[in-house]
Amino acid sequence: MSSVVIDSTTALTADELQARGPYTEMAALLKLRFAARDLQLTMQRDSRASLTGSARTRFRGRGMEFEEVRVYHPGDDIRTIDWRVTARTQVPHTKVFREERERPTFIAADQRANLFFGSERCFKSVLCAHLASLLAWASLNNNDRVGGLVFGNDDHRDVRPRRAKHAALELIQRLDEYNHKLSSPLLRERHLSLATVIQDIRRIARPGSAVYLISDFQDFDEECREQLYLLARHTDVILLLVSDPLEQALPATGLLTVSDGRERLQISADDPRLREDFHSRYEQRFERLKRQAQGLKMPLYAISTADDEITLMRQLFGRGNGAGRKRS
């Protein structure tokens, strides 16, 4: 079993850091900073920000890190001409540098009633909080500004991006606060919609930011797609879908009790047509979301409460892997 070393005498196993239970524990969210050391959040496309920092982007110009030598083009800065290569080849060559820029990280985490559900190690709301915490610590380790937005049934609280440990701690505190407000998996008729949240993210997230949106996307609709399109014009957007195995497929046998909070109904899972229809509905919703993400050119990562999220995040965002590999 893999472990994360804290000091010379103590180590935490990945199993100890996994999300568990119906509610978050502040101590567990804080310990995730050790697992986040293995994560490297990388730029996916050209930066549109004008901030300097330590994240490498595809913007090419006079910068801190040498990129390549290529044939001189009219308009290139003559101060970057590589005279040695030019003399050897008898063709003008110029040095190209990769400029270092800062990439603020903005993490939006869903803590609405529909995530207050789980049939495996933890509820979806807890998994969401753990993923957000991992990303926050990883961004801070990368010396990026980190901030975000935590949204519940009725409202949200945002944390302005800062390059400080207090920013990550404030975001984690909001996650824990909103998580412990949950008491039912049933959304009220009037609730904060995902489309409204994305619209607010557009207002808060700075151009050039990496925006991680973590949700089960149950109310994803055309308005959400339009807001994501507008958001992606100035930011890099990564979608993390949290789910539970019981949402994907019913057990093969048994008597199930379902409730809307007022009435209860028992149904038999022995009916193969019921199980097939249930699974088909989930697959259709997932495929629709995947098509929308592909159309918007956004990575979509699916993570279940049954997954080992520490290992999976290392596979997706581990050093050397990058954040461009899609999982579906």
C-alpha cells in the first residue's frame, strides 16, 4: 500500500487519506496537503493572463526558460539571434524562450442537497470536498494563487485567489461549513442552479485562471453549456464529475425502499427491465454531458465514491502526467 511521508517518524497511508462517511472532517481535509505533494497541475493551452509566475505556458517570447533555436523570421528581435548557430549554418537563427507566467487556480465545489448521497465509502458531497482540497493544496505547492467558490442549496461563498496558505485554509473551511449544513438529498423547488453558479464564476475568476468545477452535474442544461462556453473564452475549464455506483446500476436482487421525504415506496430490483432502464437513464445523461464537454473542448474526469480518489488523482494529475488526459 502506498504511503505519504509526513516526517521521519510518521507516514500516512493512502487509505487513511481517503474520503469517508456522510460528513467531512476538517482534520482529514488538512492532511490531504501531504497527498497533494504528488500532484502537478499543468497548463492545457495558451495562457491569456498577463501575470508573471512559475507556471509554464505556451506563450512564447523573451522569458526565463530557453525553448528552442529556429530559423530567423522577419520581425523577430535581433537581440535573440543565435550567432553560433547562424555562423555554423550560414542561415540566420534565433533563440526562442518560453515565458513563465502565473496561473491562478479557481476551484468551484458543489455542496447542494443532491450530493448528500452515497452507497460506498462516502457521500458524493464528501468526495467533492476532498477533491477540492487536493486541488487547493496542489496549487499552493505549485506557488499559484488559489481561490474558489463553494455553493450550497441557497447561496455560495467565494474565496478570492491568493498565493497564501490562508487562501487554501479559507476554502477548506467553507467546504466543511457548507458540507455540515446538508441534511437531506432532496433539493427544494427553489434552489441555486448550476447555470447561475457558472455565471458567477465568470464574474469572479480572473482571465487565464484554471477553473476546476466539481459537481454531479444533475441539473446540467443548455444554459450551463452556454455559460461554460463564455467562461472558457478566458479561462481553462476542467470538469470533475462525482458519482455513486448506486446511481449507475441497481443491485441484481432485493427489495428497495425509495422516498421523496414524505412518502415511501418499495420496489423489487429483481425486475431486469427496471434495472436496464435505470442504467440506461444514467448512461444517457453521462453521454450527453461527455458530448457537451467534448464540444466545448473541456477535459471531463469521472470519479466515483467507490474509487480510490488519491490514486486516481495521482494518475490524472501526477507529476509528469499533466491535466490533459481525459477519463470517461
